[in-house]
Amino acid sequence: MQEIVLPDDVKPVLEWVNNRALPKVSPTPRHALAQGTFVAALRAWADARGSGFVGPECRFQVQPAGEIRRTLVPDVAYVSFDRISPEELAQTSAPAVAPDVVIEIRSPSDHQADIDEKVRVYLAAGTVAVFLVDPDRKSVKVVDVGGERDLTHAAVAHVALPGFSLEPVKLFEMPRPHKA
């Protein structure tokens, strides 16, 4: 079985999707807002439970059964300590496990076929849930083995994240100055 190993010392970071290296683009303010909000909320949840690692733009070497191992760089990832110990995580630059939960935030340059392929690969490699956030449409969907559900008007939650809940509007509200 082959493995695709992309260099980790290049900017922008690369990921392997649809048999080609794709650069991760710098986010727009709306993308960064959704990403930062998800990271902060998920990190607070994971830290309170001591259950795992949450990180933005972390490289993973993901391998679905019977396929090549390849680099993917989710916008936000949660990987439980059941999948990888804190010690193993500290010693690797790209964990060779699929995250439990992935958050992908759509960028204007993203192609739907590439998003679909990343979702397929994550789920085939053992990721339990993939949240798809579209800042332009202000929408949130979750995809898991049961299919796709729209969470735009519901709490962002999933059984893979017991007790976690986030109001989707918080992903899209730009900060405002306080009035004196």
C-alpha cells in the first residue's frame, strides 16, 4: 500500500485530495471567525472533560481501509485520547489517525468535488462526524454514516461530542465595538 507524504515545511500547507496536492488558502475574516469560534468552543468542551486534542489546521495522515495514506488538513479537528495518547500526539507532526470530528469551512476557492472527497475519505478512515460550515450562506451541516443533516437552525451538536452544543449564529456574527 502506498503512502502520500507531502512536505511539511512549505507554505501554504498542502493536502492530498482527488489525487493532487491542494494548498490550504489563507482564510477570509468570515472563515477565520467561524474557525476561531469553533476552536474556542470545542477546546473549552474538550479541556473540561480532558477528552482530547482540538486544533486548527493540523496535518493528519489519514488512511481509509484499502486506500493510500494521505495528508489532510482540516480547518478544525478533534481527536480523542482514545485514538491517540497525549504522549504520541506530542511526538508527531502529523498523527496517523483520522480525527474523531472534523470541521471544514468553505472557502470561495473550494470546489464541491474536493469537499465531497475529503468528507468521503474522513468517514472511510473512521471519522465519526464532519461539520461543513459555509460562511457565505451562513449554513452548517453535519455528515456522518447516517447521511447529511442541516443544523443551520438547530444547535451544532453530535453524539461524537457528548454535551457539546454551539448556536450556529455564533459562527457568523462579526464582532462589534462596544458603545461608550
